[in-house]
Amino acid sequence: MSSDYTYKKGLVYKNQYHVIWCPKYRRPVLIGEVETRLKEILLEVAKEMDVTIKAMEIMPDHVHLFLDFDPRLSLHVVVKSMKGRSARVLRSEFPSLKTRLPSLWTRSYFMCTVGHVNEDTIKQYIEAQKRHQ
């Protein structure tokens, strides 16, 4: 098998997702210190959940993540944990987010599995997002 796979006791996998979510009303609030802190929080949650963030780009009005994790863990649980912790921490550390938004994130998110598209294509797409603005 390829070295691209993750090997655990009784399990071999390559379970990858492209995930996108937005702040409420798609407000461009993910900039400066908020952007920096959001990246730190997402990396902390990912480490705690044993999730690999293969690529991450924070745009002013949305978040792009390329994730890989154990398939016994639900994507919904991962996203809920990332959005929940980041909303709680960011709204406490940056009070202006409380006055501008009733909640930080929309309840929805986009996800697609990464299978038919080459992994490098997805990484390049996410990394190119900043250049397209």
C-alpha cells in the first residue's frame, strides 16, 4: 500500500475532506489578530482530536480546511468542535465580534470527500484563495 495511508491497529485509511464554513451573514471579520488566533484554535482542536489539517486558509469571510482523520470519528463532530471552540474563544477575546454578530458562525458548512481529485489540486486550490481576492 501507499505511504499516503495512515496505519493504526486494525485500520488503514485515507479519509480526507475539503471543508468550508462562513461567519454569520458572511461578514468579513476573519482578519488580522482574529485570523491569527482562529488558526491557532483550529490547530489546537485538530491536535486534541488527532485530526491532520493538510491545508488551511482563512479568508475574511470564510474558512477553508483540508482534513484527514480516523474514519471512526464523525466529520460533523470535528466541524462542530472546531466551530464551537473557536466561536467561544474568539468572542471572549475579541468583544467586537459580539456586537457585530449574534453568533460567529452560520450553522451550515460545505464538505466534500477528496477522492477523484488529486490531493495536490485541492491544496493548490486552497492556497490560491488569498490570491483571488
